[in-house]
Amino acid sequence: MLKKLTFTVFLLFLVGCSSKSASSVFSGDLLYEKGMEYSKVGDIINSFETKAILNATYLNSADNMKYDDNFQNFLVGIYIAEDNKEEKNKFLNNTKYLLTLNGANIDKLEELQTTHYLWEHIPLKNPHAKYYIISFKKQKKVNALLLEYSNLTLGKVTLSFQGE
């Protein structure tokens, strides 16, 4: 018994002295690392039930080589628990929900396909969500970018990002 205890303590000591950090796990994928840094997740909860989930990555900061333009660009994942039965009215096309940035409506929208280069780099990927690249025209002198996903009866979720 004493041998087992000594061996267990020794193993715990070795594991505790390990030099691996969380960033070393992702060291091969810089876009994923930056995406994690500039990603947020929020839920619309009503009566203790999750009604919708919003995942958002601020692409202007995460991939500034490609997304340094006149728009605030986001990689957005949308999941709605009780979504419409018709595919054409699901996710961002669900008229019961609205996505805005500082009160402004979407200017450009692209549904992300699995063949898009960003697909494999999506941080916090929800397998039930549909993903989009969404762009809003840049507003002058805005420090906080407030991405809001709302439903008139169920509530809203607001994700805050640092503007560039």
C-alpha cells in the first residue's frame, strides 16, 4: 500500500512539473490561436432553457491580413434550439431573431461552407450551428463593438469586442 501511495505521489509530482502550456497544444495553427483570443460565445436563455447560441470571432483582429477593409467582419455561428422546419427560414434567416452591430444591420453576408479556408480554424465550433462571415460598415471612432443577437419575446445576448 505504501509503495502504491509513494508511486502515485511521484507521478503527480512529475506531471505537475511538466512544462507544457495550453498554447503549446495549438502551436501549429496561428489562425486558430488568434481566433480563440478574439472569440466570444453567448446564449439567449428564457425560463432556464437555452433558446439560441451565438458564437462570434472578430476577424479584423484574428485575421487582419485578409480582413483589413472598410468593414467590421465577424465569423458568426448561430444555433436556435427550436428553429423553423423550413431550411430557408432557419438560423440567420429566422425572422424572429435579429443580429446587429452597435444598432446597425448587416451589410454583407456569406454562408461559410466546409470548403472555406476558415472552416478548419473555427474556435469553439458548435456542430449544430450554421456559420457565416458577416460584415458591417465601419463606424467612425467606435471603441466598443457590441454584437447583439435578439428575439423580441425571448431576450437578447450582447457580445462586446474592442474596435480597431
